[in-house]
Amino acid sequence: MKSEKIVIKTESLFSDDGTHRYNLRKEWDKSLPTATVISISPSELSNVSSDLTTQLITNNVEALGFGSFELLNLYSKVGVDVKKIKDPTGLWDETTDACIKASCDKTFKDEGGKIIFAWGKLADNNKKHGEREKQILSLLSIYFDKVYCIKDYGIRHFLHPLTPSVRNEWVLESWKDYRGYKTEELKAIDEREKKKLINTTL
């Protein structure tokens, strides 16, 4: 008979009034590298109980060989369905960005550490979310050499952990490769639109 024991240490950082959760850290093997994962917004659950997004992040980060991760979000306000909000102003504060930067700084210095952008296509259909995304990208541009996003084995890139095709297995794609892919994708879309325009004017 063989017994295995693993202790998972969980710690959350909240604002004094408890309305913002800035950071959720889980650690089970401090000898292994850590990951900083940046998603959309925190649920009301933390530490003992976990929402599905956090469970999927834990499973996939462990499967990729990390011994811990820090989960942060574009928006730190607790328990908000961001996708239903047209104007997210007030859903983050200065501490939100300070904690994101501090976590990325630690992970960047960790030899095997990775920073994983996991908010998916949130900004595609909302200008305000797009502005928030640009703020974070500007804040973290110095770390891009260690930034990755999640893709699947098909043709889908920059996915959120809840996306069905990546729930059980993440494929990490470097942020620089994704941005290059995105540029080519946009060029292809432009060419298709030009052809449509030409055909409709003939």
C-alpha cells in the first residue's frame, strides 16, 4: 500500500472592504516553476471553494509542470459578470495593476516561469474592454518574452480556460507568435473584404 500526501497552500489578497480580489495564489510544490495567469474577473469563491475557471487553471497548470500559480484578472471587482457590462469603469483600481505587475515581475525572474494571458476574446466586441486590454498590454510589454496565451489543437487562438476545446489540455502559444498570427489573420480578412468590395462595385 502506498500513500501520497500533497498540501496545497492557498492565499488570496483582498481590498480592505473585501470588494476587490487582487490575487489568488495556489502552491503545491515550491521546487517547481510558477505561472502568472491573468483572466477576466474573480468570482465570490476563494481559498477552500473554487469556481470552475480556477479549477481548470489549477488542473492545467499542474499538468504543464508548474508547482504554483498566481491568478489575477483584468478586473478585480468580486462577483461581477463582466461580459454583461458595457462600461467596466470602476471594476479595477491602482492596486489591481500594481499586483498584476508585481506578480509578472516575480514570474519573469523565475527561470521556468511563464505569464499566461487567459482573458480570451473579451475585447473583440466591446471598445471599453479593448481599452482595458490595451492598458494591461502596455503595462506588461517589458515581459512579452515570457508571455503565452492558450490555444487548442485546431485553429483557435487566445482562448479563455472555460473554452470547451481547452478545458482538459492547454497548448501554450507565445504571445509574439500569436500577435504575428493575428497580424496575418487581419491581413487575410482585409484581403477578403477588398475582394467583396471589388465584386460588389463591378
